[in-house]
Amino acid sequence: MNIRNLILFGAAIFIAACSDEEDIDNPNGNNGNNSPVLVGLNIKDAKYIYGSESNTRSSSVQYRQIKKDGTDMILGWITEKGDTVEVKDITNIWDINEKYLLVNTDFPIKLEEEDKPKYDGNGNIPSEYVEIPFGVSYLIDKQTESVFEIKGKIKINNFSYDGYLALDGSKAITDNKGNIYMPLWEENIKPILFKIHTQDQSDLKIESYAEINSEDYFYNEDMKYDWFVVNSQGTCFYDKRYIRPSSGTRQYTIGQFIKGSTYGAGFVSSDKNDLYLTAIGGQENDSYLTVAKLSDNGNGLQGEEVTGIATYFYDPNYKICTLWNQFKNSTIIWAGDFYEFNMDDYSLTKIDADLWGFFQKNSYTTTTASFIQNSVDKLNIVSLRDYSTKTIDLANEGIDLRNIYTMEGSEFLHFSGFRYTDSQSVIGTIDENGNVAISETLPVSTITTIIQIK
């Protein structure tokens, strides 16, 4: 697959990265056919990227960034001439890993000269000129600020497609070779997991890696479930039943490792090296929950059942859900009841506490607790230390809560909001005890989205 690498010129990067001036040009020029070639994004040394509502009548979002030195400046594309132009048409931004950001746009930021359409009177690209059914994704190198297209020939639901893709970076996984796994979540299309091969930046490759077939994916449920689980070797559990090893394209089923089981769940060890499967086995009146550990010897997968426990109730219409608990080096498993799988001695025990909040869709889990948003400003906090519960009301802190997000490996819940006392937008954290700390104060009315950079 041909993915064009948009290489930055060294001088252009130096000029753009060193300037704090907000001399931002319009990328559409005079709404003519002279839009610049965009080759970078000025995100080097960024600590946060945030979107704020425009002060004009337009509903567009303006993206800004806070540098590590505290400088608040606009987020802009870098042209091949070294100019910085306004960011337009961004739909999502994700911090993928230590090396890359993922940026999604409605239309390509770079068009071949002969394919460039004329912009309309509002500075937009008429949709009939460019057929982009899934949107567009770009990987941004945080250090070089270079932009890399994600584009090529892939298969989607048994149909061949050659073009752009807008992938979902919210659950991006990176293996120990630097390959990135991200799904395509598109309405009325069953999700597909793609593998981005990143070893050669001059020739990035995209691969259809795993595909959901279950119709129940489309059913609305209140629980969180990981449809794709990938360990650091690239072994993937998906669609509640299938396993794909890191080498080759052979597909295994969960029943090959947990006898008699058709559906189950997957989870990884704390270092993400080991992949485990868990499922219900046995008969209806004599069922048990089993955990199996997988290993890849390079020629195929091997499975070993390491523990099991009798179950008293399980509705097969529900999915099995899992959650890592660092304090006990264990994984919490919900399968009709709550269980705890200890990684040290492979013991499996039933938990009497009600931990349903960990698996609600409106919950946000850090390394220390789960935060469940029950109303606009109220959060229930369930501790992973002892499973105790407390409630915090940010309105009592004088804050109108706007956005909540977590960062991998962080013990804090991160948020943005509006503080009534000084009419400022704020960025802050909440710990497992409900303590609120403000880290940034911004002179904008509304923060629509925020991304913290690793």
C-alpha cells in the first residue's frame, strides 16, 4: 500500500517551532486554488492541546496549545514554506503514544495540484470534489512535527477500499515493535481493527487486522467492553471469541483454549506482555469461570488453563468484563458476579462488594479509582484499594464540569471546567479522595475538548 510521507523541511520546522507569534494565515488563501501544501503541525513541546468555541457566529472550534513552558498559543499547520496556517476541519485529536499524535480531519490537508478543488465562498471544500466516506487520519511525530497520511488499499466488510480512513485513537495500542493498532468505528459498519506498521516512516503500511462479526455490537448496553484486546507481542483477542497470533493470519477460537466455551473476554498482564482469556465453561447447572494464559512460540499459540471457580449465576446474553487493579496485582472480572484473579498465585475468588460502577459506560477509571458521573457536576468515586465509595460535587468547589478524561498510567482524573469565582476556564485533576487541584487557568469562555500530551 502506498502511503505518502509528508517530509518537513528542516528550516521550516525550525522557524515554526521557535516562533510564539500568532501570525496565522488562512489556508484557503483568497478562496481560490492556491491553498498551501501543509507538511507539519506545530506541536513540539506541547503540554496540552485544547479546543475552544469561536467568538464569531461560526460554530467552528479553535484549537490552541499550552507549551511545557506555559506559553499559550494557537495550534497551526506548518506549510512547506515555513509559514503557520490556521487549523481547520479537525474532528478529533488523540495522544497515541510517546511518539505520535493522531489527528482526524473531514478532508485531506494536502491535495495533489491537479486535484485541488476551488473553495466555496465560505472557504470550505465542496463535498462533491472529494469522496471521503470515512474521514481522514494523520499521524503527527511529536518531535519532528512531521505529518504522515494513513491511506491505502484495505478490506472493509468484504469490500475492497482504496483511500483515506479516520481511525479511533481513544483505545490505540502500541506493541513492542512500535506498531499501532486502532479501530475504525463507523455507524452501521461492524468495527475493524487496523495495524499501522511504523518501522519505516518513508513507507508506512496499514493492515486490516481483526474484524467484528457479532451483530450484538449494535445493541445499546450500559456496560463497557473491550472488543479488541492486544498484548505487546501483537496477539489479538477480538469479537468475544477469536484470537489472532502476531505472526501469520491463522485464527483461533476461544474454545480451543477453554474447552466448551464459545464466548468470553480477554485481558493483559500489567506489563502487557501476557494475554489471558476468561470464559464460562461446564453445563448450565454446573458452570464455572475459567482463566487461561496464552503463549506464542512463534509457530502458533499455546493455552494453559490456570484457574477456575464455580459460578452461581451467569446470563450468556451478557458480556464478561475485566479491569486491572494495580493495588492487588489482580484483574477484576464481572461474569454475573464479581471475581478477582490474582496474578501472583493465579487464585480466583468471589468479591462481595458491588463493583458495577467500574463497568458502566459513564465511568472513568484511573490507576487508583473509578469515577462515575451521576449528574452534571457530581461524581461517585470507587477506590481500587478497598472498593469503598465516596461522592464529590464540583459545584461545591465553584466549578462547572465540562470535560472528563483519563491518561494511561495516571492516578488522577483529569477535567476541564468553568470557575465561577473569576469567570475563567480551568484544567485540573481529582484524586481518589476527591481532592481537586487546578493546574491551568485559561482566558476562554468554553473548552470543548482537551488532550494532555505525554
